[in-house]
Amino acid sequence: KVNGKWVAPFRNLVACKSLTNYARGYCTFTFKSNSEYNITDTSNSNSGNNVIWNQFNRLKNDVDNGKVSTPDLILILAGTNDAIQNLNLGDINTAFSSSSITSTDIKTLTNLAQSVRYCCDVIHNEYPSCKIVLFTPLPLGSKSHQDKIFLVRDTIFKCAEYLGLYAIDQC
């Protein structure tokens, strides 16, 4: 659940000064051809704007407006919906072949590897001292999706390795 039961125990476990959950159901890491900047739509829908990048944009807007403090840590749990929606994984070597992603047109970044790279680069550029932790997708009971979950998991792990980030395996 978007506001699942893990939030309060996590806050107590790590003794956070504050914790804000920007998660939304059906969100993907991967941009879609109709994705665009949108910080007002917070519905749990399978739309092009329900992407990790827009969750970050909502956070950034709240920081800029003084609603929340600058984050020290950002946890990103994503990939399950990328697998269920059978989105393109992309090629890791291509996604990391240059020192940065040159396109800022998110509609051209329509695979998982490029989307993870771009989102993490944007977060790091905005909050250089913030730690980013990537979580692999949650396993699904359905065999038809499980194979894709493991491919998404592997892509996220490889992206984390290239980016020098922590990744936590949930499979």
C-alpha cells in the first residue's frame, strides 16, 4: 500500500527527524511516451505521469516551498510495475556509455536502464549529499510476471553498481 504499515516502524527504526512518503500505486521507473512533468496528479493510476521522476519532482517542490527539509536519504522501491507492464529494460552499457544522459526530453528515455540513470542523476545533481538506495521489485505470486521481475531486478542492480548506489534485493 502506498501508505503501508512499514512507514511508522521504519521511522522508529532509523530515528528519522522526518519521513515523507511520496509513493504512488502503479508507478514505474520507466518513462512512457506520454510522460510529462506533473506534480499535481497524485492518483494511483497507470498513467504516463505516474513515474518515479514525478514523485521526485513533488519532493523537490515541497523542499523548494519549505514544506519539507532537504532529504538526507531517498529510498526508491520500484520496478514491479515496470515488469507487469512489460516495459523495455534497455541496455545497461548504452545507458551508461557516456558520463551523463544528454537528453533532458524524458519522452526519449523510454527504457528502464535510462530512466533509472536519469532519475538518479537528477536527484544527485539537486541534492549531492543525499544518499539514494534502490530497492528491487517485490516478488509476485504469478509465474507469468516472475521471470520479468528478475530481469528488472538485475537491471536495477546493474544500474546501482554503475551509479555507486546501494541496492536492496527484495526478490
